[in-house]
Amino acid sequence: MKAVEFDHLVKDYGSLRALNDVSFSVEQGQFFGLLGPNGAGKSTLINTMAGLVKATSGQAKVMGNDVVSSATAARRALGLVPQELIADPFFNIRQLLTLQSGYFGLRGAKQQTWIDELLERLSLTDKAGVDTQQLSGGMKRRVLIAMALVHRPQVIVLDEPTAGVDVDLRRTLWQFANELHQQGHTIILTTHYLEEAESLCDSVGIMQKGQLIALEKTQDLIARHPFRHLQLELEQPVDLAGLLNRAEFAKDVFDVQKLSAIKFRIKLAKIVTTAQMLAWAQQQSVAVADIRWQDAKLEEVFLNITESVS
Ligand SMILES: Nc1ncnc2c1ncn2[C@@H]1O[C@H](COP(=O)(O)OP(=O)(O)OP(=O)(O)O)[C@@H](O)[C@H]1O
């Protein structure tokens, strides 16, 4: 059974097609990154999964449960941390979490122990009796996280959880998310911080204009797009850009950035080995002092994919 499954999902808002025939699945136990530029359809997809948005056609399932025909079971399997911050004038944090537990039929001492644990983990213990209206933005976000986890869902969806949060909460959040992942929960994360996605997510899906345009293991995706940066230090100043323009692999040279008179950062679109590079330098009578490679980052791969599709 897949953690989540989308089958030919379409969502129209009037004449705007926010989801255009999206089909893919996320395996149980994955830490999955859902990426895409603003307006790509990520939130629409997530909200469809959570039963908050009704698809125009197609199907979405959470842990095998159709989000429409088995809505209660699907909702129970999912914990969504939404983007928007809440403020409830009537309840304090503990009351809110107890109420949320009640929606899932969870009551009693065992549930209160779990609520205590959530409060502790999210550094909210001191604030448990405070009305949510009086909380800062970051604390409201912690409450949202606790609310999403109150029923210990198998699938946890974090919709841009670190937008505008401080370093401390960001660290707490990733530590907690990693722990939940290790305990076997499936985590689905949308974020515009691609460094976060690269370090946390084992697989990523990239959406653009309502369609899924890439779906791969994070490392495979990066490896398949052979950008590498070469940091080259020369013994003496040389017009490296000029020389490279005349080189046989000139078409592969992406960008030459002069860092100093002798230091360059070269972005290559094709893998060139160190030996090839050194042989070429020798041919050109360029004395190389140091050569260092750096792999592409998810951010560059992402920009390359989304730019080539748009
Ligand atoms: N309730 C709505 N009514 C009309 N159009 C909507 C509604 N919700 C979203 N849209 C439109 O659907 C498209 C997809 O929006 P969505 O919020 O899913 O994108 P996103 O990838 O989550 O973007 P972001 O990264 O900015 O959060 C956008 O063009 C948006 O304007």
C-alpha cells in the first residue's frame, strides 16, 4: 500500500486548471519533498489530499483510503500542518489540542500524556494555558504542528513549515520531523528552501503549472543533471575565459566566474574529468595550482528543470 496516491487528478478553479492530470504516489516511510514555484499547485494538491479541496476529477488516496468515499479514514491517516496561522480567541493551547483529539475520538490520560509530550517537544509547555490569540507567529506555528500530530497520523504533511520561522524553531522542527520519519511516519514537505529539501528529503517531486514535471530520488535527480562547479586556481593570471572559448569542450562551458586574478569558478554542463581538464591546461601552457570539484545543488537542478519547461 502506498502512503499517498494521486490518479489523474484535475482541479479547476473556473477557467484556471490548478491541477492538470496529476498521477504519482509516495511510498510509505519516505521523506518526500514537493517542490515547485509559486502557484504551481502544491497547496491545491495537499489540500485535495486533506479533503479541504474537492477535485474536479481523478482520485486521491491516503493509506489506501479514498479522500472522498472513505474521507474519515483518509483524514485519520493524515496530519496536515497548514501554511496559515491560526488564532482562536476562545481556547488556550491545551484546550485546543484536547478538542482536536476529541475530533478523532481520542480522550483520557493516555492522550493527555501524548499532548504533554507534544507540548514539551515543541517548547510549548510554558504556554499551554495561554490563549492562542496572544501567541507570536512562531508559537502559533508550533501549535499548528502539535494539532496536526495529535492523532499520531501515519502521513504527516508539512506545507512550508519554515516560512518566516526563526533558526531555533527550524532546528526543533527538523529534528522532530526526522524522529517521526525514523519511527516510520511518511513525511511530505513543501518548501521553497531547496537546501532543506536536499538535506531532508529522500525523494522529490517538482510541480509546475499544475503538472508533475519530475519525480525522482533526490540524489538521482541531482546526479542526472550534470552540473558541476570547478574551482580552478592558476599559478599566474591568464585569460581563462578566452582560452576556454576556444577549447574543444567550449560548448560545455556554462559560465566562467573570475574570483580573483588567478581563481576561477567554472560551471560545466557536462562531466569533464580532472585528468581531461589538466591535460587541456597543459596543452594551453596554463599552470594549474589547485583544482576542486563541487557537485550541483538541488537548487540549480530545480531552476534548470523549471526554466526548461516554462
Ligand atoms: N481558492 C482558489 N480559487 C481560485 N484560484 C485558486 C484558489 N486556490 C488556488 N488557486 C490558484 O491555483 C493555482 C495553484 O495555487 P497553489 O496555492 O496550489 O500553488 P502553490 O504551488 O501552493 O503556490 P505557493 O508556492 O505560492 O504556495 C494558482 O494559480 C492559484 O492562484
